[in-house]
Amino acid sequence: MKRNFPPPRPAASIHYAVAVAAVLVAAVVRALLGPALDGAMPFAPFLAAAAIAAWFGGRGPGLLATALGALASLYFLSTATGA
């Protein structure tokens, strides 16, 4: 009789790489949309990045994406206000 085991999970480094990549993609999207948004919603793309990282990798990559997204949001928020 053949047993059906769950498929192997990717390595933890892949989970964290997806978290960093999601934040980088979100930062590029935010930079491209910056002139159209005119400083509004600096956190929006990073919420999606954190959700994707948490869904794919779990708590650790989700928290990493949240922290990186918060730092990137502060950068976009400070450049929008001219500080």
C-alpha cells in the first residue's frame, strides 16, 4: 500500500527570499505610482507584500516583510513630504 505524504516544503531561505522579493516589487510599484499618488497611501503596496510573504512563508517571513515594508514606507513618506 502506498502512503500519501504531504509534499516537501521549500527551504526556509526560499521563504525569506520571497519576502524580500515581494517588498522589492512593492517598492518598485510604489516608486512608479509615486507621481500619480502624490504622497497618498504610502503603505498600500507593502500591505500586499506582507500578506504574500506571510501566506507563502509563515510568521517569520511575514514579519520580515512587514518590517522592510515599514522602512520603505517611511522613505516614501519622507520624500513625499520633503523632509
